[in-house]
Amino acid sequence: MKFAAILATLVGSAAAFAPSSQSVSRTALSETKGDLESLGKQLNPIVGYWDPLGLTDAAFWGKSDEFTIGWLRQAEVKHGRVAMAAFVGYCVQSNIHFPWAMTLDGTPFPSTDLSPPEQWDALPLAARIQIVLFVGFLEFYSELTPGEGVDSGLPHYTKGGKVGKYPTFDAIPHDVPFNLYDPFNFHSKMTDEQKERRLRAEINNGRLAQLGIFGFLCAQTIPGSVPLLAGVVKPYAGEVMAPFPEFM
């Protein structure tokens, strides 16, 4: 559990190493429902803006439209990114078995004879706890927003901040000098137009990935629910939303 201890140290030190005296300009990027309607046409001219539940006008927690729209936009980008990683991971785990040892005692990685959820269940409890803690740390760190936490310059995404922006790790000491986003700094010379175009592509890909990963999960837990995947994915009798089934 040394890894978990390291994560706890990082979480505790994140705010402590935040720059405190930098003088930088702040840029608000407040979005309105009209902006979402315009974005919807850019993302998919056929479907356009689609909000059948009226979430944009819901005023979450009694907050402003700016807060609600920022929260929804960030949630979509975040869930799209997670779904893209999950979809690719599902395909990899279904077909590729890593040949090296998984643990220090020589225990191998679970076989591809198991479905991806079964492979997760087969991991040692300590490994699963460390993975969940690491994801939790990334989520916590993402809320140490520019201007209010780790970096300086931009406000929170619910207060006009840039949707999808992840804080850098530059403010805390770490042995691996890479950031979660663009660790090799490949995108540093991209224009704002290129970044916006790629963000739109990311949103569309994230939406497809969410449908894709849920298609896999439905096909393996509800026989016949996805005819195109019949016989493609292995059935799973467990609970896909329970990372620690031994505690159920």
C-alpha cells in the first residue's frame, strides 16, 4: 500500500504548493444556452442542440445558468474521456494478455479467457483499492482549479473557467516531470482554432464511446440486448458497478 500512501501525501500537499503571489490576468469564458445551441450545430448539424430533459434550465443547487452550463459541459467532457479510455481498455483486455508478472510474488495478469469485468474482480484487493484511490486523487486534483488552487490565471469551470482544462502538476514536486494532459507538450504550438476543433472532435468521440462501452456492458449482462455483439463479448454474471464485490 505504499502507492496509496504516496497518493495521500500528494493530496495533502497539492494546495500547499500552490503559487501565492503570481500576478496574471483572468479570462472568463461564460457560456449561455445560445452558445450551447450554436455548439450543438457544430458538433452534429443533423441532431443539433438536444436537451429533452431541460437540464440547461434546471438551475442546479439554486445556482446561476453559468454554473449549471459549466457543470454540465465539464461533466460531458469528463465522462466522454473516461468512456474513451474504458472502450479502448475493454478491447485491449479482451484480446491482449500482458506476459509479465502483475505482482512482486510473480502472480500473472488475469487471462483473456475472462471478460474484462471478471479480470477486474480477479485483481488483488490491494491493487483495486490503489486504482480507485488514484482515480479519486485525479478527480480531487481536477477541482484544484486554475485561479483557485494549483495554478493561477483562470477560474473554476462553473465560474467561467475553460471546460475540460486539467491543472498541471507543476506546482507540486514529483519525480516524473509529466502532466496528465499532453505530457510531452506536443500541443504547445497549436492555435486556438485547432484546439477548439479538436475539443469538438473529442466531445463527439466521447459521446460515441459512452454508447460503445454501455453497449459492451449491456451485451454481457443482458443476453440479446445488443444483437450485433451476440457471441462477441463474454457474459458476466457479476455487478459491473461494484468495484469491490467481496463487500456486497
